[in-house]
Amino acid sequence: MAFASKIITCLLILTIYIAAPTDYLTNGGPLPSSCCVAVKSLNQMAQTTPDRRQVCECLKSAGKEIKGLNIDLVAALPTTCGVSLSYPIGFNTNCDR
């Protein structure tokens, strides 16, 4: 059962993440409002430490699949959208901490 919930959570995360237009995350420009809606929704879904770890791992995996992803834009996205995180976002982020 725990495995199924992890898969469902990861799929939800990927759906929200992909809903954030990849054009912005690769090329910059104006930030679509749907992008911040997705970031805020994802932050609200991940309330516990295990949830946040799972989100972290899932986003790292998804991010590696997007060609041309600008990690600086991704890292700044929560702050740009008014979401405060206690950890940096990046491919080198240790999701266990």
C-alpha cells in the first residue's frame, strides 16, 4: 500500500510540475500564473518530512528528463512565487536532509 501511495504522489507531483510551463523553466521570460499555482499546490501537498523527501526525489528525477532546464530559474521559482522553503533546490540537493 505504501508503494502505491508513493507512485500516486509522484504522479501528482509530476503532473503539477509539468503543468508549470517548461518554456519558462528553460528560457525565462514572463512567469505564467499557472506556474505559481502549481508551485503553491505542490508545497501545500507536501506537509510532512517524508512527503517533502518524496517530492524532492521526484522533482530531481523529473528535472533530469527536461532538456535545457535552467536550474537557476528552477531554484528561484519558489521565492518568485512567494513560497518559502528551508532548503535549496537543485540536482545536488540531498533529499534525506
